[in-house]
Amino acid sequence: MPKKLFVNNVCDEFCSLLLSKPLVLLDIPQLKKLIDTCSASTAGCCNRGPAKKIAAEKIAYSILTSLRKEDKEKIKEELMDNKKYIGINIKLPQIKKELIL
């Protein structure tokens, strides 16, 4: 069976994956800011609206694109099954962008 990309949304599945592997957060501190930003965009008793989500995804995009190649490789190693997937496709639906690690 051919390998495929592991697809997930940045402020949903990707943050959940990061939280499930806390050692990655210790090794790559920028990811904590990504989680904090995504959490702030959805926190509270009411829907925060698209403006907060757009802002969170812009910050997440900036963080992810600024990571060193070694950090991106570490994320791939820690978060996905290398036997099934060739990389991680992170979707940012509010800003209509995608990143592949």
C-alpha cells in the first residue's frame, strides 16, 4: 500500500497531536506558542468568530514556516507513523493555506 500524507487542521488535530507528545514541546518551544494561540482563538463561552481564528492561523503559519529543517523532521518523527505516512499535511482553512512537513 503506498504511503500518503497525514492530513489534519492546525488548530484542531495538529494541536491535539502536539499535546499528546509533550517531549516535542520541550524540544521545540515555538510549538507551545502555536498551541497557546490556537487555544486562545477558541476559548471562552461564546464563539470567538472568524477574526480570532484567522489571526490564530496566521500566527500558526508564521511559526510553522519559520521552523528549522531539523525541527520539522523531529515533528514528523514524533507525531506520525512513518510506516504509513510520508509527511504531515497541515491545513489552515481560515487563511486557505496548507503546509507539508
